[in-house]
Amino acid sequence: MDQLLQFVFSGLTVGAVYALVALGFTLIYNASDVINFAQGEFVMLGGMVTVFAHAAGVPLPLAALLAVAVAVATGLALHRLAIEPARGANAVTLIIITIGASILIRGLAQIVFDKQFHRFPSFSGEDPISVLGASILPQSLWVLGGAAVIVAALWLFMERTLLGKAVRATAANRLAARLVGIDTALVLALAFGVSGAIGALAGILVTPITLTSVTVGTLLALKGFAAAMLGGIGNPVGAVAGGLVLGLLEALAAGFISSTYKDAVAFVVIITVLFVLPQGLLGKRAVERV
Amino acid sequence: MRVSPRSATLLLFLAVFAALPFLLASSFHLRVATLVWIQALAAVGLNLLMGLAGQVSLGHAGFFGIGAYAVALGPRHLGLDPLLSALAGLILSGLLALLVGRPILRLRGHYLAVATLGLGILVWLVLNSEVALTGGPDGTQVPRLVLFGWRVAGAETWYWITGAVLLVGVWLALNLEDSPLGRALRALHDSEVAARVIGIDVARTKLVVFVIAAIYAALAGSLLGLFNRFVTPQVADFLHSIELVTMVVIGGMGSTLGAIVGAAILTVLPQALTVFHDYEHAVLGFMIILFMIFLRQGIVPGLAALLPRRAVA
């Protein structure tokens, strides 16, 4: 029982990170139909910039802030320099552009940073807390709490602010949104910037537990994408649910089946979802008009 | 004399194929050219799927890897002849493509890209993790190919063999484009609904070309294994899948010649960039973005559009 609870704790922690990556995917996908495979690089930047700024003597909160700023700038640059000039290109071209961007970001990060694994100290100590016979790291609580705050903030922004409503309107129908006077170009830039921030925050929160290096982005992007698929691509609630479910499945598979194939879970999930439930857990059935 | 685009492609390739050994000074250059032919074979197959059917495989390196490991593991674990092992690899790849493609290709949209993405990574994970079987991340040896007592060796020999296989592959691909299947594919690429209305079995047609593309990739993988006499899981990794897709897109989707040009660029470039070892990834990513933005239809169709109409026709 406590073993199961242990797996649930670690699964939810990792799942929260997948959920945030999937949420970033969803934001950009809704605003622009672009599947952004560079999403994982935001997470990498969040962790790596914080590590190096902290090592250079910057206090941790400031270093984290700097990392978020770098990721936001990267997201905006990605939109302005790579996605915007290719407007009107087909889906495959856009996917390849984002993959190219992720290779470029990783390549640049390799030059600026190094290839080692790094971490910085946990926010509130390393001593595990004992809960019902299982133990949980304080940093895990930070990850879960942080993810909850980010999701709640995003929800409030979408539901309660005029700009958030503009984002939702753009996602629903770009042309109609433009007709009622919404600056869709601004909304798009906003989506990339916010995605960058969310990714970076995920990276900062989880680095004390999982460590980070310049190469962590690819797998995170793919798993975040799997989570978004599982939840129904384009659905933010689905993205969060998909991320948590994927994290849980991974932890349970690692615990009870084989830790070697932990990383396989996400991809088995992708294929299973496509076979059984192509619109995802919470996705709408797509009806195409001819 | 009017030359059809099909013959033009074949003649052009044949001319380059025959002339290169006289122009390339060292065996290192011949080795690079051989690698180009091998990658081009996989790209030509993938181009059928992308250019004709309008579907993308983001896990094509998985099929490539199956072909490559077939020639390594078949002889060692099953005592099979390398050629027979390669054949087994092709069949396995084809069956896997059939198994995954059948349910997925019934769906509209780019679901195949997502499914193959998962499939490719699963193949890579197995190759990487089953250390006892595959040698794990360190890779494994491939026995030398012996054809009827002739030990196949030397850079030049492999240059001719891989080039000849590519030539056949290109010829088959070009014929396929002009076959009823090719026309059906082009029709459904333009409009699936219209294609269905005129009686094309859309799902089946896509499935056939997906299986063919998987077999091309597996054959390329087998050639690489036999040529290098060593394979590592890298041949099946996600980056290689992306490189294959990029070859097709850079060269020009739908153009067989383009697939070869794309393969040449993406194979030669990293060799040239080894001087700037640390910058290799950054430059690759930068190039991909530049090509996608400024030469969206690809090199070969882009250049063809510049030539006077008569010369292309």
C-alpha cells in the first residue's frame, strides 16, 4: 500500500511537469494550429539558465526570474523569426520549423552552457516528509503546488481578462476574431511568450529533483505532446489531465513492470490512444465540413 | 528531343553516379557518397509517402533501424545468411507498418505522424535497452557480406552496390508515381473526398504506400549495416527520423530527384561541419528553419520553376 502511494507521489510530480508542457503545447496549438516541438527546450532553458545564473552568484529567486525572461524571449523570437515568416505554410512545414528551432536552441545552449547534468538546491530543504508510510520530497510539493498555481492563473487569465477572452476567441475562429477587431498577431505572440514562461517554470520547479542538461528538452517535448494527445489536443483541461495520467502510468510501469521501459509508456499511450480513442480523453469529435 | 521528367531524373542520376568515382579523389569521399546513396534510398521511399500521399512519418528511422539490426542480429542469433536476414528485416518492417498503419490511416489528418513518432521511439528504446540481444547503446558488429564466395569489401565496391540499389529504387519509385496507384495517391492528396467519390479506397491506398516507404527505409538500413559493418541505436533515433523528413522537404516534397539532393545535403553537410564540431547542431537547426521559410517548395521544384518552361517539360 505505501509502495503504491510512493509511486503515486512520484508519478504526480513528474505528471505535473508533463501537464505544464502539454498546457504550453495547447496554448500555441489553439492560437496558431502549430504543434510546437520546441516546447521542451523552454523547460530545458528554465532549468539551465537558473543553474548557471545561480552558480554565478545570483540569488535563486532572481536566477529563476532571469530564466523565465530568457524562455519568454526565446518563445517570442521563435514566433517572430521562424513561425511568422512562414505564415500560410502547411502543417508539416511548420512542424519541421519547430523541430529545427528545437535543434537550434539545443545547439546554442550546448555552446553557451555545457553537456553536464546540473541541479540547484531544493527550495525548502532536502529532508523527505513522511505521509502515510510513504515519503515525499518537499520539492515535489513545490512542483505540485506550483503547477496548480500556474493552471489556476492561466484559467483566471483566460476567463476573466479581456486579453484572455481574445485568446479564446482566436482559438475558436481566427477570422471571426479578426473581424471583431482582435489583434490576432498579438494573441499569437502572447501564446508563444506565455508558453515559454510556463515551460521555464516547469523546468525550474523540477530541476532539484530530476536534474537538467541541455538534452532534456526532446524527450520532454515528446512526452508533453503525448499527454496533450491523451487529453485531446487543443483542450487545456485535457492537457493537464493527460499529463497527470501519463506521469502516474509511467511511475506505476517503472515500479511494477520495468524501469528500463519507463520512457516507452508515453509512446505506447500515444499509439493506444490513436487506435482506441483518436480524439483523446476530453477532445471533441472533429467533424470536417467539405 | 523531348525527354520526360521521369527519364530526365534517371539520366541525370545515372550521369552523376557514373562520373563521381572519377571526380572523388579519396576513399573517404567515396564512403561519404555511399552514405548519400543509402540515405537517399530511405528518403526516396519516404518521399513517396510525403509527396504523393501527403502523409508524414516521424518515426521512419525506426524502420531503418529494423533493417540495420536485421543484418547484425540475424546471422548471430539465428545463423541466417546476411542477405536472408536483410530480407527478414524488410518483411518485418513492412508487417509493422501494415499493423500500425491499418487502423491509423482510416483517420483523417496527420495522425500517422503522431503514431509513427511513437513507433520510431519504441523501436529505438528496444534497440537501446535489450543489451543482451542488441548490444545496447554501444551497438554491435555486422558480419561481412559474402555473395557466392565473393567477400564484398572496399569503398568503391560499396559505392557501386549502393548506387545500383538506389538506381533501382528510383526507377521503381518513378514508375509508381505514374501507375494507377500513383495517380490515386495524387488524387487523394488534392482532395480526399473527391478521390473517394471517384471510387478510390483512400485508406488502403495510403496504407500500401506507407508499407512501401517502410520497406525502402529498412533496405537502406540493411545496406548501412552491411557497409559500416557496425550498427548503433543511433540509426533508429528521433533525430535520424527528423533528418529523413528534412531531406525530403529540403529537396522538395514530391520530387524523387529532390529526395536525393536533400539526402546529399544533409549527409555531406555534417561531414563538412565537423571542423566546427561544437556548432554542428546549431547550424543544422538554423539551416532547417532557413530552408523552410525561404525555399518552402524545396530545392529541386524551386530551381525547376526558375528554368524556362520548355527545358523542364
